[in-house]
Amino acid sequence: MNFSDVLTALNDASAFELYRLRAAIDVMIANPARMQAIQSTLQIGQSIEYFEPRVNAKRSGRILELRRKAAVIIDREDGKRWLIEYASIDLGGVDVKIKQSAQRGLNRNEIAVGEIVGYIDRNGKQRSGQVTRLNEKTASLNVNGQQWRVAYCFLHRVVEAQIIEQPDLAIIEHTIAQEN
């Protein structure tokens, strides 16, 4: 990837657009499947190269410990131990792309807190609720006054939503988006 070309293209972006892009990239980097794919190629004692943003350059080191989200390394240049993110390690062309089948449902970047989304529960019943929180793997939904956590892959868009208020009960009527 030519980073100069990417940065040139981003020069026309607003601060808001850059912030939104950074949020989306942070979510992608934090994907546990992506981290596990990188971690599975590493071994304790292995020599690696990694990107150090403070000096805007690659550095080299040796892995001392593999943790859940990061590696402890000893830097060859300064001899210090550092905790570095797996995403900063240059694996030299090793394929660690996440192999995904056709995506079902929605992903975290496609919904926002406050939106109405739907899903089919374990009993095959259509349910809808308002997104109250976006978690790492699930969305928290308020469904008829109850809180539910639903995996993103089970969520779908609700085209029309009408909330009918009844005493002690909010019923959400909706229509599922159909693909043509």
C-alpha cells in the first residue's frame, strides 16, 4: 500500500470524516479474530520488525511474551522491554487476512446508538429494539423494556418503525428490509 497516496487522498477529508475513519479503523484493528490470526504466526524468541509511531519508523526486537492483545518484546536498539500491539508487527508478507464467508447481518460500523434494529430470537420470533450500546461483539438493545445483547451477525435493518406506547409496554412494529 502506498501510504503517500492514501494521505494525499485524505487531505481533502474534513476533520469529522478523518475522525470517523479513525474510529472504523480502531474497530477493525481490535477485531479479536484479526489479533488471533497475527498471534498464531508468532513464537516466543522470534525476531520481528514493528512500527514505532513515536519515531515514525520500523524497529526490530525479539518476542519475550505473547499476551491476549499485545506482545512483550525487547527492542534491539535500546535494549528495553516494550508492550506492542500485534497490529504494529510487520510479518513480512505472511497472509493473516481474516477469511470471512458471505457476511450476514450488520457490523458495528453500520449501526448507531438510538437506531431501531431487528433480529429473530431463538424461538423464531421477530423482535425489534433500540440500540443502547455498541459492545465489541454484540449490540445492547432495549426490547420492550428489557435489555438484550445480540451478536451483530443476527441484526438486520428495520425499514419502517412505529413505536406504539401502551401502559408499561412499548411495542415496536416494523418491516424487514428485503434484498432484491
